[in-house]
Amino acid sequence: MKKASEREKRAAKLSTLDAKLLSFSYSASGVSWNRFCNMWLLKSGFSPREVGLMKSLSLVGKFVAQPVWAGTADAGSPPAVLAASVAASVLTLEGLRLGTRDGYNAHALAAAAGGAARAAPHQALRTVASLRVLRSMASAASPVADSMVLALAREGGEAWGRQRFWGSASWGLGSVVVGALIDRVGLEAGLFGVSYVVSFALLLVLLARLRPAWPRKKPVPDDAGACCGEGDAFESASDADDAPAPAAETKKRAPRNLGAVCSRGLVALRRSPPLRLALANGVVFGTGVVVVDSILYMQLESELGVSRTVNGLATAAATASTFPFFWHSAELLGAYGHWRVLFAAQCLLPIRLLLHACVTADNFTWLLLPVQCLHGPMFAAWLSAAVELVDALAPPELRASSQSLLTMAYFTVGGAVGHLVWSAIFEARGGVATYLLAAAFSAVATAVFALAAAPLMRDERRAARKAALESPRTPGALVYDDDVERGLRAGAAASRGRPRKDSTQP
């Protein structure tokens, strides 16, 4: 027994180590392009409006591709699917570099010749936009990475936020390193070179480390009974977890093909109003966050004229502020609940936007970085709550697909709308007007969400207290785990007036 316990502890440590390694390397593989792509396109002669349009079109491509990647992962091997996405991303990124390089060189020569950079020709917008769409579709497997990190973290007994901490660390550190490298060796070498090197390292992690050890859990027998009849999908998953009978006999089989994944996902979405509200909230919040995630760096480059190193430091400050919130996300969610954390995080966005409107070329040296530190309680708290919430509400056999829905809502749909709208406003009105309009939009959206989520906040709080009393923890144990998850599902069921099946009842 003692040896078995020691083996389990070692296996748990290895699982959390794999989760941290995957989170760090996958986030690092996207730093160069995702962080500095707007700069490359602006330097290639495109206007901010054109850059925003291309970003929106690329997110439409992501919207189409994400369910395919996630569904394929649910029906097959997630590490193999993610490795295929990384390889395709590298190939399409190289195609994008070759397709824009002539415009970049012509723009640089025109700028060196006398400042008439904007008059320099660039490649056809249609061609470059098509290349961006292809690259975005190839790299649209981030929900697969999130679901893998979540599975590894739970196997090791840790919260998802502690693994996402390492992804944020690589993003912040990578932004500073790549920014300084670009200042030293040039935009092309720093941006594309780092992307290729880190992507190769990520492929090694996926193929040599994770793929041989996947799947992480024993497969469910083919003759296992269905877990739900007329009840909600997320209620059924909870019942399977709570029931005293063997869980493997009550859970649904994993879907065997992409069509089964899509049909089960639509059923879960139709039956769960809380899941629909969480995804709608992701769309609206993602639309507003575009201003501080993308438009801000356009303004720093075009209006304030900061160096790429300072640009990277701004990202590093924002990323560093996320560390404590990702690390203590379990305690945060256990103390306040998912819906309250989502609401509190959204309240900070209009405040941050108003403060960014006060940043000028004269005061950015001392004001920019403190304002960026609001990114932690705003973004990290919201994302930790959203990921855990969607994962708890969705059926357990659709882990990757449920994260795909969240990614599509926040990053894809919200990002597409945000880039299309805010880049046009930025080009027409400038940075300050964009911040003020976005602050007004975010304030109204936060008020609407508070009204819609108020019953869920009350029910979740009440159900979590009841679950904690029924299953008391030992002193010093983790606050968030099965107790809060059961309470979350019970609260969602109670909010619709349905009785929650209790595992202690016959």
C-alpha cells in the first residue's frame, strides 16, 4: 500500500510537470507572431483599418477550424492533433512571411529614403488576408491544448490556473525577449526566427513526451450505459461522479467521430442556459478586451512612438500581474464562486480603459506600466473562472470541444468583432476616443451581465455552502475541487427550477 501510494504521488507530480511544460511551451510558440504581427503588417504598408480587417477575417477562419481540431481531438489523440496543428502553423507562417516580405522591404526603403513610407506599395490585401486566414485556421487548436492541460492538472490534483500561470510566464518573458531581439537583429529575424525555433521545441514535447503516454485515463467499456435520459448534460456528468456505483458504468462513451462530437455538443448547449450565458459573456467581454490587447500596441507604435523593448515591457508588466491570480485561482473561485469572479473581473475593464486614455507621450514612462498591472485581476481571474465554469457545465466526454466553444466565443467571435470595430474607430478618431467609447461599451455590458447572472450567483453560493457542509474538508485542504464543482452544477440546475438529484437518495 505504501509503495502504491508513493507511485501515485510520483505519477501526480509528473502529470503536473507535464501540464506546466505544455502550458509554457504552447504559449511561447505563439508569442512572436501574436504579439508583433500587427507591427509587421503596419511596417509592410497596411493601414490600421486594413490590419484590423485582416485580423477579423483570420478569426472567422479560426471560428470554422476550431470545432474541427477540437472534435478530432475528442475522437482521437489530442497530442497528435495538436502536433499536426503546430506543424501546419509553421508552414503557413512561412508562406505568410514570403507573401509579405516584398512589401515590408519596399516600405522600409521608402521610409529610409525620405519618410514617404505610407506611399510605398504593398501586396494585394486579398492575397495577404487569405494567407492570414490559412495561418489562423492552422493554429486554431488552442482548445485542444487547454483541455490537455486541464486533464493533466486534474490528474495531478492541481487547479487549471496554476498551470496557466506558466503559460502567462512564457508570454510575458517571451514578449520582453522578442521585443529586445527585434530591436537588435530586426523585425523579420526576431519575429519569424523565434517562432520557428520554439515551435520545433513544442513538437518535441508533444511527440516524444506526451503522445506515448496518452490517453491519461482508462477507456470506458463499449457496453457502458448512457448517463442521461431527459436530464441536462452537465447534471448527468455530476451524477456519474457523485454516485456510489462505479462511475465507468454510468458515463457516456467517448464520441468516436467528429459528427458525434458536434451533435452531443449542440445538445449540451441547448439544454444548459448557464452555459449559453457564459459563452455570450465571453463574446461581449472579448470584444472589449481587444482594445487593451491589440489597439493599445498599435497606439504605442504609431502615436506614442515607444521602442519595441518598452512595447515588450508593457506586455511583461501585464503578464506578471496575472501570476498571483492564476496561482491562487482555486482559492479565489472557492471563496467567491465562478459567476461573481466573472462579474468582478469585468468591472475592471472600463476602469482600465479610462486610465489608458490618460496615457500620453509625456507620461507613459511612469503611467503605462502601473495601468498594465490591472490586466491580472481583469484577465486572469476572468479566464480562470470561465475555463473551470465551462468545463464543469459541459459533458465530461466533450472536454476539448467545450473549451473550443469558450475559445470561439472569447477569442474568435469577440476578437473578430472587436478588431473590426475598434481598429476602424482608432484609425478615424485616434487612441483616446477609442478608449472612451470602449469604456462606455464595457460598462453597459457589465451592468447587463450582472442582471442576467444574479440568480446564478445566488444559487451557486447557496449550493456550494450546502455541498461543503455535506462533504467537509480536512484542515488545509484545497478550497476548490469536487465540492464547489458539485455546488456549481447544483446551482445551475436549481436556477432553472429543476430538482437536483442527490447521490445519497435511492
